[in-house]
Amino acid sequence: MTVITEYTSEEQSLLMQGPRLGAIVVSAASPGSGADTESEGFAAIQYATSNRGEFLDNTLITSILYELDQLAKSEFRFAPYGKLAAAPGAKEQALAQLGQIADLLDRKSNPAEATGYKQWVLNAATVASQAAKEGGGFLGRGAVLVNDAERAALAEIAKSLRLQS
């Protein structure tokens, strides 16, 4: 049983960003309109914070959700998602941080909790990939829910997290 307080403050910050980092990889892989990008970020965070039942037995995730809830109730302001996802090198930086998270989890958490956390992040990224249609011509004709770039991004996330696909 691992909880967020067993990590340093820098490690805690990194772990609390996991779902957002996964979404950034997806958004940066296939940039859309500003509204679409925001929708992807919102969908990932909504998934990560509202699906407590799915990972209820994972004390690391529940402790992270508690800390995120406390931050949301405070004066703390999260960096704007759209700016993060559109920043130069956002995808590569987010993938590198996801790799750091995988290293950290493999070193400090029990295997079941580490795998659950990694799956939680990948699930949030998957939800982000489905939040806005991509491509399409006039009036969105031919748009797809998840395009090839987003599918490739999800595979890269799983690889960075060292999740078996």
C-alpha cells in the first residue's frame, strides 16, 4: 500500500500530473482547434477525477485524488492546458516525464499499484483522444473520432509507462 505522502514533494507533483501529461501527448500529436484541445484536456481530467470506483482499491490513486481535490479547493491555479499542449516540444517533454513516472513507480510502489496508476493515466489519455473529432473537410465531413496520430500517441504513452499492450 503506497500513498502520495511517501514521495518527495517533487515526486508528488510529477505523479499528480500523470493524467494531464498523457492528454498533452495526445493533444500535441494531433493539434486541433483551441476548443478541441481544451475539450481533450477537460475530458482527461474529468475522467481521472470522476472514476474513483474503477481504481478504488489503489491507495496511490485515491491519495493523489485527495491531494488534487485539496488543491482544487485552494487558491492554487493549474497552468492552462491549451498553452501546455501547444508549447514547442510538449509531446516529447510529456513522454519523458511519463517515463520518469514509470521509473519512480517501479522503484517505490508495489507492482499492482504501479500498474493501476499507469493504466489510469493511459485511460485518461484514451478518453482525451475521443473528446474531439479530428480532420474532416467542409462541415466536418470525414472527421474521425481517433486518428492515426492519436493512436500512435497512445502507443507511445503505453511504451513510456512500460505498460504491456
